[in-house]
Amino acid sequence: MDGVLIDSMPCHKSAFDEVLTPFGISVDIEDIAGRSTKEIIASLLSDTLTEVQQQAVCQAKTDAALKIMRSLGKELLLPGAPEVVQSISAIVPVALCTSASMNTVSFVLSVLLGDCNFATVVTSADVRYAKPHPQVYTLAIQQLGLSPSICLVVEDSESGVVAGHTAGCEVSHLTQHCSQTNHCSARHHIKVLSDILPLVR
């Protein structure tokens, strides 16, 4: 979702900066792309805060990011995202697999993506392990009742590409916000989301 359907990574970076500034920590977009908030906060603050305190920071970050996203509304949508999802879902079942929270996903689905017909949705609340672990994809594949070998994962982050490969899927890397495509192990590299339509067909 983040970086594939919506341009939300700057929102997440701003939210992380807001909650991490008191600890003298800042993050780059490349450091947080494809990773769950819980994992990022734990990696940065586990030596400083208790688990309960970390949970409070995670919630504050999620709330801050969602506030920014709500203020931007449909400006967050990447070009053609709803139309591409609608076109693909008319051909094959489509799953939304994301490291985002359920609250964030609910906002994106209800306000931004509207009539997109996802056959299943898997969020950070549904899995124990974050990308690059493949669990978010293996769970979606199970729910779809498909073989991984016929599934195409679309990702914008290296951790997501690794997760898709490990799940046994073919992977397409959306490069519009990434300049280091040569270091990415995806089989396909696409510049805009609509480029996946020929791959699906």
C-alpha cells in the first residue's frame, strides 16, 4: 500500500521524526520503507524504553501519521492507483498486503481507494513477523487459495521484494521513488503502477 498505491512515506517519516526527536533520533525514508512501526521503534528504543513505553510511542507515531494523511486526503494517491486495482481485480483476485495498521488501512480503503475490490486484506495486526519475513504474503496467498508460483507481488521496498521472493512469488519492483534499482533483486522493474497490467494479462 505505502509507496505502491499511496505516496505516504513522507507522512510516516514526519510522524517518526515527531515521536523520535525527544530521543535525539531521526530516520530516513529508506530506513523505514516496508517495515512495521513496532519493529522500527523496537530496533531504536528497546535499550531505552520498556515494552509498554514502546507501545505508547508506536501508537503516537501511528496517530501522527494518520493525522497527516487525513489532511492530505486524495493527494496521497499515486497516479492511476484506484483504476489499476479495479482493472486487475476484474481479471484476477487482488490482495492488499501491508505493514500499516488497521486504522490506517481502513482510512485508505474507505476514503482514498473507494470501490477497489480487494479479495483479502492483510495488515500488521494479522502477522507476527514484519517484512522481509514473508508472512504477510504467505497468509494472503492462503486466504486466496492460490499457489505462490502464480502470484505477482508489487513492491517499492527491498524488504518487500525479499518477502515476496521468499514467499515463492514473482515480484515486480515499482521504481518511481527508488533510484537504486540495480541493487534490487526483483525480476520486473516498473516505473508506474499501470505497467503491471501487461504482466497480469
